[in-house]
Amino acid sequence: MNTPGIETRHQDAGPSTPAAVLVLLPVYNGGHYLAEQVESILGQAGVHTVVLCRDDGSRDDSEQVLEGLSQRWPDRIERVRDSLGNLGASGNFSRLMDLALVFQMPAPFSGPVQYVALSDQDDVWHADKLRVCMTAIKRLERAHPGRPALIHSDLRVISDDGREIAPSMARYQGLRTAHSGLAAQALSNTVTGCTSLMNRQLLELGLPVPAEAIMHDWWLSMVASALGARTYLDQALIDYRQHERNAIGAKSKDENPREKRLLKRLAGFFDQRHRQIFDLNARQAGAFLRRYRKQLSIGQTMILRAITLLAWPIPPLQRSIYLVLRRL
């Protein structure tokens, strides 16, 4: 086995026609939770899944777990073995996305990959996750034929042992999911990569992910927002496991009031940490502008140019730009 972006919101996507999805699973020291996650992916209702996975140099038993899983499901798990070493979370995902474009789905879905889902190694997918997402992306593609399409959803936050921490990550973190334009997305990513389902057109347009991208899912969300179509499902379709080994993790808006702290800092003085945040935003926006300049509208170009100015360490200017763009 070898024009401007569009974002919509739906409460429930309903039933779907069976389809095939390639699920990208990067692994790094995830042996403890890996089997449960893979079983939830392969047990999706109404959608045929194939898992493409790559271990990023784990030091635990991840390799052995993957070997056991691939022997159990030889036709549905494909392992990537290369000599690239540790690429990091974003680099590992990027490697798998590059391979997805040349991957051939097995019979009876023979042919190039048409839909790709991203997966973390330690979550649990609800049985109807991909069926709901597939219905939504088909709807989006009918409305905007030939365009890149991205579906993402809410998540339920659970503890290391499976206890519910919060029924909605979006509300737990205070994510501004209603602000759907390029400006809002370029300033603060609202797409949680492990919930996403995308079509081939998005991968073809969005890859390769540049070194200036903050994260792979952030970059793809900007591509979909600016040049394709994006739908947020206000429905938790994954149990997101919160534990000390998460690469990023979910933080409560009460524990991590980032926006309030940021605006307060900008009102008075500017420290090194927030300079780094704005530098990253500016670098990513600049890379996006350089790659897609000819495809962007005048308004989108102005937004990205404004974000590049956030790298200037002038707090009154940064505050003004930030306050204007976050309302778009």
C-alpha cells in the first residue's frame, strides 16, 4: 500500500455518504495512549480510514506499539520509515502532509488521496467525527467547487485518566470562533489541527509549509480563510487529552487570559515575550504575503502588511494595529 476566503458555522452536519480519508498521525513518545487513539480512528462510522504514521525518534515504546498495530491492521496502517531524525511536532506533520500528496489509497478506494485528516497521538475520536466532518466538507465543496476546503470542530477536554475537564475547548479557552476572517486568523489561530478535515486542493495550495509558519495548522487555516472556504462545527467531535506531555495543551481562559495581558502590556510597556509573539505573527504574515501576493485581494494584502508592522517595537502602533485587526 504504498477570491477571499469564506467561513461558515454549523451546529450539526448530519449523515454522510461513505468515503475514504487518509489520517496523518505523527508520533513521539506516545506509546501510552497510541493504541486507544488508533482504534478510535479505525473505528469511524461510515468512513473508511487509512492511517499514515511516522515516529519522530521516540524514546518510549511507541515503535513497538506501532509495530503491533500495523501487524493487526496491515491494510489500514502505513508506517513511514526514513532517516530524517527528529523533525519536531510541526515538522513531522509537514513531512506526512508532503507524503499524502503522493500516497495511493488502497482498494477499493484506489487512487490519489482526496481527503486528509490530522490526528494527535493521545486523543480519542468520537465514532461519528469523520462522518460529520465529511458531510460538512461535501456541502462546502458544492457551494465552492474547486476551492480549498477546511472543516474544524470543537473538542471535549479530558484528563489523563479520561475524566471530563470541560465539555467545550472553545469556551474553555475563550476562542473567538465567530471571528472568521483572515485578520482574526492571522493574529490568533482558532483551528485546532487534530479536529481538521481538508480536501486535496488545500494541501496542494498550502504546501510546503514554510519555515516562517508558527504551526502547520495555523498556516493551512490562513490559506483556507484567504483563498478557500472554511467551516467551524460548534460540536465536540474529539476527546482532547490534557496531560503534562502535551506539545501545546489546552489552557483555561481564566488561567491564561492572554489577550487581556497583552493589551495591558501594550497600554504601558513592551517586554521581550510579547515582542517575540508579534515577531512570529509578522514573519508568518510576511511569508504568506510573498507566496500568495498575486492571489490575494487588495483588502487581504493590506491586512497582511499591517500585521508585518507588528514587528516594530512601538507599543502605541502595535496596540492600534492589534485593536483594529482583531475586530475584522
